[in-house]
Amino acid sequence: MKKRILAGLLALCLVFGSAAALPQGAFTSSTNITASAEETEGDWEYYIEEAFSPELNVAAVVTGYSGTSANPEIPETLGGKPVGGIGYNAFCANDTIKTITLPKSVISISSDAFDNCYNLESVTINGDISYLQSDSFYGCSKLKSINITSANGEYKSVD
């Protein structure tokens, strides 16, 4: 009897556990979040995401940088939309960047966004970050400071 109950529970786990492998929309009729394919503008790679956050309905998310400047400034807009986030591995292993400036529209920095940017020394954030995921600056061994100027003009430095 115990084997029969255990076998039944195992079968249920397999059925419900495999639901994660089904295509999105298999159990629902609509999706609330959509993103466009990657695009480029100048040295910046990005995609547009709808329903980005409560603060920004539609925003551009930076996914890469192909420039050679040691001190790039991320633009306020890409594709006509405010830059709201820095995506996963967007600057991964970029050994050219020494300082970077984020516009006030950026509210989210994804995990590993600046992973192993060995020469990154300083980050300036001109706004309020709402979402800073773990390991955003993992392996940035020369990082000395993160300077934040919030929307109300208050300046903070994290050394």
C-alpha cells in the first residue's frame, strides 16, 4: 500500500514538475511582459521591454557596449525609450572601462552586469536605484567607489 501511494505521489510530481518545461502560455492565454529583439544604437546594444517596472512602463535595457572609451556615459534614451536597466552580463569582462556614468532613468542593475570588469574604478549613478541584484559588480577588483546622486539631489558615496 505504501509503495502504491509513493508511486502515485511520484507520478504527480513528475506531471506537475514538467509543467516548467512546457512553452510559455501553455496554461495561460496571455503574457504581460514582452521584449523586442536586441537592437544597437551607436556603441550600445539594448532591447525594449514593456511592463518594465512600476516606475517605468516601457524602458530600454542595456545589454552590451562595443565602444572603446574608458569613461562611457550611458545615454538617457535608446530607441526613443528611457534607459531603465543594465542587463545581465552587459559589461562582462570589459577591461577598457575605468569609470561609468548611469543616467537618472536607470533604476535596475542586473546580476553580473559588470562582472569581472577588472579596471573599473568608479561608478556614478545619477538617480535612484530600486533594484540592485547580487553580484552586480563581482570581480571588479579595482572598484573604489560608487557615487549616487538621488533624484532629490542628495549625494552619497559608497567606498
